[in-house]
Amino acid sequence: MSNSNHTNTYRRKFLAQSAAVAGLAIAPGIILNQVAHAKSDADKASSANRWGMLIDTNKCNKGCTDCVTACKTENAWGAGETHSSEEQQAQWIRKVTITDKQTGHVQSLPLMCQHCETAPCVDVCPTGASMKREDGIVQVDKHICIGCRYCMMACPYKARSFIHEKLELQKPTAPRGIGTVESCNMCAHRVDKGQDPACVEACSNAQHGAMLFGDLKDANSAISIELKKHGGEQIRADLGLNTGVRYQGL
Amino acid sequence: MKKAVFKQIDGNSINYWMLLALLGSFALAAVGAHFYMEHGGHYVTGMNNQIVWGLPHVFAVFLIVAASGALNVASISSVFNKTAYKPLAPLSTLVAIALLSGGLMVLVLDLGRPDRLIVAMTVYNFKSIFAWNMIFYNGFFLIVGIYAWTMLQRNLNKYSRIAGFTAFIWRLALTTGTGSIFGFLVARQAYDAAIMGPMFVVMSFSFGLAIFLLIVMATYKWTDRPLGDATFNRLKNLLGVFVAGVLYFVVAQHLTNLYATEHHGVEAFILRDGGIYTQLFWYGQIIMGGLIPLALIYHPTTGKSRTAISIASILIVLGGLIQMYVIIIGGQAYPLELFPGKEVSSSFFDGVVNSYSPTLAEALLGIGGFAVTLFMVAFAVKIMKFLPESLADEAVDPHHSK
Amino acid sequence: MMSFRQFAKHLVILVGLTALPILSNAGDLGPTPPKAKMNFSDNSKCVKPIADIRRNHMELLKHKRDETMREGVRTKDNSLVECIDCHVTPNKKGEYARFGEDEHFCSSCHNYAAVNVDCFDCHSDLPEDAAKILRSSNNPHNMTEGGKK
């Protein structure tokens, strides 16, 4: 069996998909925008990019949990852990309500893995399972995770969950299983295809537009322009972790 | 001074076999607990996504820290050349290795994927203090093993000084590394302090010596071998100094934290408002594990009583376990400070004190660590020449006169 | 010394015991994995020659797993998901065997060879179109695909 035959087979399949994407791209403006940061399937994640998010807390609706629901759907968490207690069930993203003790000012915001540049979870992991991709996405390589939970101790954002029971019927794009630690991976599988993370897409579908996704290293990306114009804060900026997720209006 | 004569214990009494059977059944119970926890997952434990390290870690870290401390006696004899400690040096290495084995067993059996231990042993992330510790622990077995060998085999005796010195440096690194597991956690208010490393070193001195002293007293009593006052007093006075040392570090740790406003929350939690953790801290760690043993050791009457010193040693061990509980569980129970100056609430238990109720399985796994340690010691002294026939004063003390 | 009689007796027992597993397996033709959905291409049944894939599939999968997981390479060659999609097929009644059952493609050999694999602790043992149906029927409250309209 010559290799070129296989390559041709893949190429045919790839072309068919590209055509489908192109077809979709003609419709709504959002998708046209997404194709701008697409990489081909064969490309590796590159340090020329750093994916990040900007969350405007003033636009974030207090009662809305669409981003959480979208994440559950996209990555199939939140329903399969039937034995685990509520304290033991995984949460990749959550809505947090914060109240200023002095002023009583109440804010609501989504909180998930902040994709730190110098991530404590990556530093402490004994096996290198907790890792950062070249493009800044922090995630757990469950193939070599031994379930020691040291990363959970180290994360300042409580972004990580441990799987306390056997799981099944995972999504092909979101493998997750017993005895390993997991967290938001910024929907790496979507990002690799040039799409926005599911939470960002849901926020924009709900007409809130509180979440913006893009390349922090591309000075012309919408997120970079907005950050340059209005700034964006880090949660626990005192730790100096240079998070990939930034907030406005904190 | 006579040269110490080392001899195996007889170990053929009913009581000896009963002891082995008892320890063996606790070890088996721990293995059972492990299979129970691993079979369906950790949901059967009290641990969760807030309290990610539970009772097994309390026992494991305690035993690992104590392992380094159990080496005290050997270190003093080899590194500081105190001949009076020489007869007990081989036993000291044995107890150290046994404690580390027990502790590591608990740690490993609590992993989410213990089946992948080979990954932890072959793939290292050198920025992780955990990975360093993996090397420290494995190296400890090797170095202390060689050290014991140089002491037990006569023609290797000349190397025991250098082996002992290496072991001494290595065990200091090991305990500092273990303390730094917590010291390096920038995210958590209760940890993230350089003092954790040195504090764990002093804790190791105290816990390790307490266990060692208990083992010596029990072994010599049960085998009818003489244990003279000279050796006994030396060990118990040293223990007193170490207990005081631990108290000093605890005071220093909390005073430093009390000075910085950002740590007031967590300090108030441990010292005043933490409910069970506050009670454990004051009654368990400070009074039971610190002040009472100190009084028993240094009081003119109780200080001479073997029973009183046994009780003091047991209290030090219990107090040490409680101290680990307060550090490990208490430190996680206090919520992460995500937004300083703001109240936080969410579906993921942000901003609330996290609760933890340990289960029987976790306790059995932890206690199993002790059982494995003691089983190893009891078995090894029967098959190998670790124990001097006599620790009577005239056999030990070069200047002793009747 | 053993008498010849005793020796002969032992020999008979020994030979009998050795033959037992062979006899009990008589007629066993090895594992019978279910047929794949289709040939990979006109001139190749699978992505690699069958002998090669049988011997080396774990290495191919492992290499691919690291490329995808750690480097973001999303090509389909040697991807576990592609294997599952093509090889895990329903029976005549339309039912899917699950991993662990002899009828499941992977377990058909792995059960036979008694080789344990971790893959399905984290990965679904079914193609996504089948898993999707089970997910929503198992969990009526689950937010399934396109839950948001």
C-alpha cells in the first residue's frame, strides 16, 4: 500500500470538509470572522499565537448561564457523574457572583481556567501531564495523569476537577475519565478548527457579547485592539501569572 | 567500652506471631480499602474537588516526614561521632526505611491512577517539587540501605561515616522537599511560606524520634534485653528539645502571618473561628502534642518513668498527625482568596468553608501505613542483626561507672 | 530411586496435563472481530496493511495521541476516533456491543489475548452518533446537541 494513496484519501476527505466550511462561512458574519484564525488540521499549535479571552463583566447578565450550559454540551460534563456528590462533580466553568464588602456592588462573571502563561498547575505536575500548548492553552494530558491532584492544590482559580467515578459515552473531542484531573481547555478542538470556544459562541448567540476570544499576539485581532483601548484585568494579578483570560469592569 | 554485640531477636513466642498477624491484618485492610476506593473511583471517599487531599495524605506525609527523623540516631552517631548512639544506629536506618515504605504505600495507593506509577517513575517534570521528591524518596531507600549495609558488615565499617554523611544531607533535602510541597503553593493562603521547609525538618526530628523511642522501648521490653538509663535519658531529652523546636516554629509561622493583613483571614480561621480545626490546633496539636509531652519529659518525676515517656511519645505521634491534619485539611478548608475584599459565591463552593468527613476506607488506608512500617521492623529484627543484645549503661557509655 | 512404573505414571500425568489446555481449545480459531463499516480505500482494507496494523496499532495510536493532545494536530490518520467510527458497528438488530464484551471490535482480540487497555476509561467505546443517542436517553436532563435554540 503506497503512502500517497492514503494521503489522497485524506486529501479528498479534507477537501470535502473545507468545502462545507466555506459553504457555512458565506452565511453569518461570525463564522467569516472565525476563519481568520484557522489553521490546517496538519499544522501544529504555534507559539506565534496566544489564545486568550476578554470578559466584560458589565455585559455579563447576572442570571444567565448560557456559557456554562454550552460548555456542558460541548464537552459532555455535568450529567454523567451519578455516584459523585455535588462537591465531587466536575465543573469546567462556573458563574461566580461577587459582592464588594464596602460598597455592596454586585457583579457576575464566568470563571474557568485562566490559561496562565506561567501556570502553577504546569509547574507542580510531577509527570508533565498538566501542560501548556505552544499557543498558550493549558490542559491536562490524561494519558499520563496519575491523579495526584497536586495541580488542584496549586491552581489559584479552583479551575480543576478530579473525576471520582467511571465515565462513559464521552465526546470524541473531550475525553475524560476516572482518576484523572480535568479543566477547561479553551475548546482546543474548536480553536484548532478556527472556531470560537463554545462559551464565547453561546454568549454571542444570547446577544450578550460579554466574551471575546482571539489571538493576544496578533496586534490586529479584535481582542488585542480592545485590550489596548480599554485594558483588561487579571484575577489575582498579584500572583503575576499573566493569564490568558482577562476581565473588564472588575 | 565493649563492642556492641548485635543479635536477631528470637521471635518465636506466641506474642511475636500475634503481633505480626495483627500488623499484617491491618496492612491487608489497607490494601482492601485501596481496592474499594479504586474499584469504582474516589466517590466513596470523603475527598472532593475542594478537599482534594484527605486523610490518606495526612498519614502519608506524617510517615514520610517521620522517616527522615527516625534517622536522627544514626546521623548523630556517624556525622557527629557520638559513640553512645552507635549501638542503635542500624535500627535507626531500618525504622527510617520502614517508615518511608509505609508512607509511600499510602501515598501511592491513594493516587487516582496508581496503575500508572511507572509514568511517575519514568517521566519527570523537573520544575515540580513532587518530581524532585520522587527522586529524594527513591534515593533515600538506596542511600540509607547502603548506609545500613556499611554498618552491618564489619569490613565495610570504614565507609559508614561517609555513607552516614550522605544520608544526613539527603534526608535534610528530603524533608525540606516534602515541606515545600506546601511551601510552594502560591495560591493558598494557608501555605505559600518559606518556613514550611525548615518547619517540616524540625517536625521530622520530633515525630521520627518519638516513633523510634517507642520502638526501642517496646522491643527491649518484649525481648527482655536491658535498656539502660543512659541511652534512655539521652533519647528522651533529645526528644524534648525537638518538641520544643516544633512549638517554636509553629509560633514563628503564625506570628509572621498575623503581622500581614492579607493572612488575617486564614489565621483567624485556624486560631479562632475554624471550629474543628481550631479545636484540633489548640487541644490536639499544641496542648496534647506539645505542652503535655514537654511536661512529661522534663518533670523530675515523670521524666524518669518509662511509662510516662511512652505516653509522651504516643502523644507526640498523635499530636503530629493532628498537626498534619490542621495543615493539610485545614489549609484546604479555608476558601481560596479569589477576589480580595469581596464576598464570593458560586455553584462550585467558592467563598465557603469546605467540609470534609473522612471515611473508614481512608482511615484504614492511612493506619495501614503504620502497620506496614511496624511489620517491616518487627520482621527485619528477627531475620537480621539490627539490635544490640544489651543497651545496659555499662555496655553503651564509655564513661559509665557502677 | 523411582521405579520405572512410577516414572511412567508421572509421565502420563504430565503429558495429560500439558495437553489439557490444547484439547480444551480445540476448534478455537482465535478471535473473531466484527467486520468494519467499509474498506479504507479501493486498494486497502485498513489504513495500513492488516498485519502491520495488528502488530503496531498501539504505537500508531500512541504517536497520534501525543501529536493531537499536545500539539494540536487534528489530521484523521491513526486517530482512535476514526478507528472506532469504522470498526465499532451494530449487529443485525442494530445494537452496539460495549467494550469488555467479546462482540466489541477492540475487546474481541483484547479479551482473547487478555491484554488490558486504558483507552476507554476516557474515550467513548462507541461512534459518536451511537453515543449521542445513549447520552440523551441515559440522562433526560442532559443538555444534548443543539440544546440551545
